[in-house]
Amino acid sequence: MFSKTTTRLLGLLAALSLIDTVEGACKTDLNEFEMAVLEAHNQYRQQHEDTEPLCYGQSGDDVTFTAQDWTEEQAANKEMQHSSGGGFGENIAAMGTTGTVMAKLPAYVAATGLWYGEIKGCPAVMATLR
């Protein structure tokens, strides 16, 4: 069973990982959690050649909202797996502790680093590092 924090974390990461890159379609009223994760995500993207920064999508018709729906379904079913369609890349991560619980904002940023750490298993992506 996922905790509320894990469910929120999965939701935020899924929403971030499936983001609209269409110019002019970016959400501008980000909350502090969205902004922190987006900045962390884009710092990793800057390490790669020909990789534009991302932003949160503006409308309910873009992939950001599709990702949130999928995340909520996964949490409700106590599952954690990639979707089977959409044609978009997905990054999912979960973390937990048996010790002191990390504050929400640093936990979100740390989770961004966790899934980015999987780059070591992707030679094609490693080849784009600057």
C-alpha cells in the first residue's frame, strides 16, 4: 500500500515526466513543489546535447494530465508500472524510509535524482552527455 506522501510523489513525478514542450502551452502559475521538481529536472536535461528544457502543460488535453490520471489509477490499485501507450517517455520513482521522514519539497527533488540515476542503463542517452 502506498502512503499519501508516496502517492503524491508518484503523481508529481509522473506529471513532470510527461510534459508538454509546445511553445506557448506552458503553465506559468507553478506552486513551489512543481517549480522545484521542474528546475531539478531541467538541470539534468542541460547535461545533454540538443535537449530543450521542459515545462508543465497548460490544458487538460496534454500529456501532463494524462500522466496524473495514470498515476492516480496506479495508486488506487497499489501498483507502480509504466502505461502501455501514449507515445511519451515515462519516468517513475518511489522512495521510502524507516528513519526520519524527509520534508516533502526535498523528497520530490531527491526522487528526481533517483530516476535520473537510471541513465547508467541507457547507453544511447549516456552518449548525449556533454
